[in-house]
Amino acid sequence: MRTAFSPNIKERRDFSCALFDARGRVVDSNNDFDGADPLLAYTVPADGRYTVRVSDLTFGASAEHFY
């Protein structure tokens, strides 16, 4: 199993994330988990191409807004 983890870095943006399968269908998504950081916990059913999209819900921008 492959996993990805990002600790809460007190970032100013309000993120959401979504996981898409090879056909472009959303198979999992999350906006807030345990605070303001999103979390995806999904076991893919088969090998293939999956895409993760990270979005900023506030559309904010400054030197303190970072990924």
C-alpha cells in the first residue's frame, strides 16, 4: 500500500482535495478533517492512473499563502 501524509503546517489557505480515477470520476474527496486540513484515506481497487486535485476554497493569495 502506498500512502501520502502531510502534517498540519498552519497554512492560511482552506484546502479541499479530491481523488479522480482514470475516467475522471471523483472516487474520494474531503474538505475539512480534524480542523482545516483535508484528509483522503482511500484504497484503490486496481492499478491505474489516479489524479489528486488540491484546491484553495478561499482563493486567497499573499506571501503567507503557500502549498
